[in-house]
Amino acid sequence: MASLNPVFFLVFLLLTTFYHLGEGRAPHTFLVGGSADGWKVPESSNKTRLIHWAETQRFLVGDSLEFNYDNKTDSVLQVTKENYEKCITKEASKTYTATQTILKLNESGPHYFISGDQGNCAKGEKLIVVVESPGHPMPKPVPAPAPLTPSKPPSSPAPPTSPAPPTSPAPTPANNTAVGLVAGSGIFWTSIAVIGLAWA
Ligand SMILES: *[C@@H]1O[C@H](CO)[C@@H](O)[C@H](O)[C@H]1NC(C)=O
Ligand SMILES: *[C@@H]1O[C@H](CO)[C@@H](O)[C@H](O)[C@H]1NC(C)=O
Ligand SMILES: *[C@@H]1O[C@H](CO)[C@@H](O)[C@H](O)[C@H]1NC(C)=O
């Protein structure tokens, strides 16, 4: 039996390695729309063709999108969710105008692309690409940490930590009394100062 253990170990190693390779597969370049001329106005019968295409793909960080189009009449804009919904071509965060645009998806989360031609966008030339980070299939919003207690205690005068207690049998009450006396005298002298100021 003992001679089999290394074999099991190797098999285990191989399986886990391939499992992780599969999870973080080699980067893909996606032809947008699934064809060489996919970035265009969909047929009127199928306005959601591009959106539907994107929903059926799995995009990971490191993958790329390839948009092919005639740059005399079209372009690619990366926009906000709001501008995606309303087909607003102003204020694009990125504008691409090369006939072949390949862009790398560096960040997880949704990416919104619309045609630079507002009319084309309204006819369905638009795309939401939701990018996953490998190993984290569902990017979850991080809940804001709820501050239950203040991070620092209120600035009360901390009792001085005496390094070595004296040899007397009851050091602690004596120390506390001393602290109380020091604090008390502080209040006493502050009162004196305030009274003095009031008199001045
Ligand atoms: C619309 O396009 C999608 C994606 O290409 C396809 O699966 C679907 O069959 C099309 N529907 C029609 C009615 O053409
Ligand atoms: C259109 O694409 C060609 C070839 O890719 C490029 O040389 C040209 O600069 C592009 N035009 C614009 C307006 O970006
Ligand atoms: C991704 O990163 C590369 C290199 O830092 C950059 O050139 C590219 O514009 C980025 N892609 C996007 C979509 O921002």
C-alpha cells in the first residue's frame, strides 16, 4: 500500500493543477457578435441579438473583445450604464475608431458598449459584457463594514503601567490612589487656573 501513496499524490497534484488551469483558462479573444462583422445594427427582427450573444458567453479578466466594423460609419464607445440605456454618445469614457478594435478586459464587472452612432445604438447596436475574475464566478459587492464600536476608546487618562510592583503586599490600591490623586490635583489646579482667569 505504501508504494501506492506517491502515485495517489501525483494524481491528486495533476487533478488539482488541471482543475485550476480549467478555472483560469487561457485568455480568449471574443469576436463581438460571434462573427467577423458582428459590430453592426442587428436585423430589425432581432434587436437584442448582440445583447443575447454576450449573455451566452463567459468573459474573464484578461480576455479581449474584437470589434470589426467600417470606421467611416461606425465606432465603439465605452459608456456608463445610464448612457448605455439612453444611447447617449457624449461623455464616453473610451472611444475606439479603428476598423479593428481589440480591447483587453482588465477589470471584473459590467462593461457597457454602444455604437458611436446614436441611431445605430437605438436600433440595438449595444452590448453589456459582464467580466468575471478567474476563481470568483460571482463578483459580490463588498458589504460596508458597520462600525459597531468606536475604533479608539475615549481619551481617558490611561493609568500608568508601572513596570515592576514594589515589594509591599498591597501595591495596586496604592497606585490607583496615586492616579486618583494626580487626576484630582490636575482638576484642582485647572480650577485654580480658571478661577484665576475669571478674576483677571
Ligand atoms: C436572435 O439572435 C440570437 C443570437 O444570435 C439567436 O440565438 C436567435 O435565434 C435570434 N432570434 C431570431 C428571432 O432571429
Ligand atoms: C479607420 O481605420 C483605419 C485602418 O484601421 C485607420 O488608419 C484610420 O485612422 C481609422 N479612421 C479613424 C477616423 O480612426
Ligand atoms: C487594459 O490595460 C491595457 C494595459 O494597461 C490598456 O492599454 C488598455 O487600454 C486597458 N483596457 C481597457 C478596456 O481599458
